[in-house]
Amino acid sequence: MRPELVAAVRRFNRTVTQRVGALDDEYMASGRPLAQARLLWEISPAGAEVAALRARLGLDSGYLSRLLRALENDGLVTVAPADQVGGDARVRVAALTEAGRAEWAELDERSDEFASSILTPLSEQGREQLVEAMAQVERLLIASMVVIEPCPPGDPRARACVRAYARDIARRFDGGFDPALSKPVHDEELVPPAGVFLLATLNSEPVGCGAVKLHADAPAEIKRVWVTDTVRGLGIGRRMLRDLERYAHERGWTTVRLDTNRSLTEAIAMYRSTGYREIEPYNDEHFAHHWFEKDLTAGSGAA
């Protein structure tokens, strides 16, 4: 990593924390620190599961418990098993009290005022530039928060991703998608040493997947590269593809190939732009119209 890039990120962090008041004892003069105020905001009048709050905010369980206890002691929040409101007794739910809803509404109003205070000193052009830059920074930060790592194909999160993948391609394929007509991919083909299934998560929630099969005497084969709409356009698909290529290359495979449907125009463009060349059909996949191959030893390969 280039030192000047690291220095630039640190400088940006210092400016932002100072401007948003993260260093103040009382966030936006609310009488409570930023962490408590943010947690109160995330609970919202709708309430929230404690596990969801932990994943969404990326907080340690112990720290989240201390924050919730502080809000409970101030009479702003209640935490109780979900079965008390008709749900699962194993799930804990945080809800705002009447006082909590009042403070949430005040926090909402102050947040609008604070955002306006950032924009007001700027010209109209400056405001537009700042908001556009913020949107770009937000997208890139979200992309940096996505974690891609191996996952057993039988894991419920992996299963959920594959089901979402099937629903997505069924919507996009001409004539839909019938799994019974497609060449099957068995779980045992996607666990080491036969292959791997990679899962992409954002705040612990699955947002994408991909797999590679390591055939004994043939090129490796990439399967099921998919990302959900919420993170599409952030480069996650390219990261997934690169990680699958690297996995195969590190285990001695010099070539990867894949098949795809003509309806998946974005995927086809990604394959072509990342070094894949179109080849003759290497299988009889019912839903395939294009077959691609990539030499992992050429140029940057699986870097």
C-alpha cells in the first residue's frame, strides 16, 4: 500500500471526525455521546432486533450491551424477548419508550439542522459538489466493508444466496430458469480440495456469492457469480471473480473457464474486460449462449 494513500485516508478521517462532532462529549448538544445517539437513531420508533443492531453497526456484543443498558437506565429503551410481542423468544428486541421516541424526534430534527449547517456556508455549486462527493465516498466505503471469504455451500447464508441467484436469473432469462434443465452443481464439488464456495457479506448479511470447481484434468470452472442489487456497481462482482481466479491459480490451475447466458449483458462485459476470451462450447449447459476462458498465467492473471 502506498504511504501517501494511507496518509490521505488518515487526514480525511481527522477532518470528518472533527466536523461531525465525533470528539464532543455531547453529540449535537444532545446530552449523550455519539455512540449512544447513533444507537438510539438505529433503534428508531419501529424497534430493532439486538442481533441486527450488532451486525448493522459492527459492534462487539459486550459494548452494545453496555450502550443499551445506558439507554435503558435513562428510560429511553426497553430490551425484551421477541415473544413478548408475538415473536421468537430466542430473539431480543430493542424498542423506544415514549421518552425515547421524543428524544429520537429531537435527534432527527437536530440532524437536519446539523446537515444544513454544513451546506449553508457553501455556494450552490459547492453544495452540489459536496453532496456528489459524499455519495461517491459512501459507495466506496460500502464496497470496502464487503467481506468475501470461503463458506460451506450448505451454510444457510450460502443457500439463501443461491436461491436469490436463481430468482434473479429466472427474472432475466428469456423464458425463465428451470433448475432441473441446468447442469447440477453438487455441494461436494464446492468444498476443498474439489473447489470452493465464496460468500460476500455486508454487515454480516449475504450480498453475493461465487464458486470455482477444480477439475482434475481440465481447466477450473467458475460458477454462480452473483451480487445483489444493493451492492451492484461497486466492483464486488469483479472482486469475487478475481478471488476465485486467485484460489484456482494458487492451487496450480493455469486456466479457468465459464459459461453464461446472453441476457446477462453486464456479466459478459465484465468477463471480456477482465481478460476472458470467447471459446467454443465446452459443455451442453441448457441455458448457456456464451463460453469463456482465461489464461491465469498471462499478464496480471489472477492478481
